[in-house]
Amino acid sequence: MKITLVAVGKIREKFFSDAVAEYEKRLSRYCKLEIIQVPDEKIPERASQAQENLVKKREGERVLAQIRDSSYVIALAIQGREMDSEGLAEKLAELGLAGNSDICFVIGGSLGLSDEVMRRSDEALSFSRLTFPHQLMRVILLEQIYRCFKINMGEPYHK
């Protein structure tokens, strides 16, 4: 299975980079992982709704340029469907069994994802109604993907 993570913005803090690197190493046993960072747009102070939409549109164009036509796309969005770890593990297993072995998760910038990215997505996943920094969300997502593989392999870790 190939898992791609397309994320807007760079990780700036070393502790987040270290955590991402740790999960990249752990996941290498289970899948081919690719992490793609696309540049974020500078948001003007006191940006109007039109300016915010333009920022999301530009970031969205960069995201869409990185998604393969064959990818099953899961957008991380507050308005998405919530599930527990077992449910996500089951979803990944079902996708693999259905022949969707190229799964792309997308994490937007601070304003979220553009309408165009949401339309390209096969589904939207919410980790919570809470708002998380997008850098931290990468770590949380990678940990959950790792947890999913451990659950699906029947290996200890989950609880």
C-alpha cells in the first residue's frame, strides 16, 4: 500500500520533525510513505473573505498538483466524518481489499482546504471538532495510520 500525505506549509519546530521522522521509520515496515509539503500563502493581516478564499485557492492548486489521478483522497476537515481508530483501520483495510492501494491524505493550511480540493476528495475525515495546528496534525495523522496498521496486523500497540 502507498500512503501519501500532502500537507500545506513546512514543519518548523524540530520536535515535530523528529516525531514525523519516527513515524516514517515505523511505517516503513507496513507501507510506502511519501510526505509532500507544498508552500503556504502569506495571509494578509485582517484579510477579507475574498483574500482568504484566494489564499485557499492558491494553496489548493498546489495540493491538487501533487495528487495522482489514481489516488483515493481523504481530506482532513473539521466538517468531515469522525471515526475511532478501529474504524479508520477497517477503512484502510477495506480500501486495500477494494484495490485502492494508493491513498492520499490531505492536510490544509491554517484556513483549511479549498472547495476544489474538497471536491477532488473521495471523503473527508475529522479527527475532532477541535482545531489543531496543521504541523501537529501531521504527527497525529501519522500516529493514527501507524496504529491502523498495527490493528490490522493484530500486533500489540493499540491499547
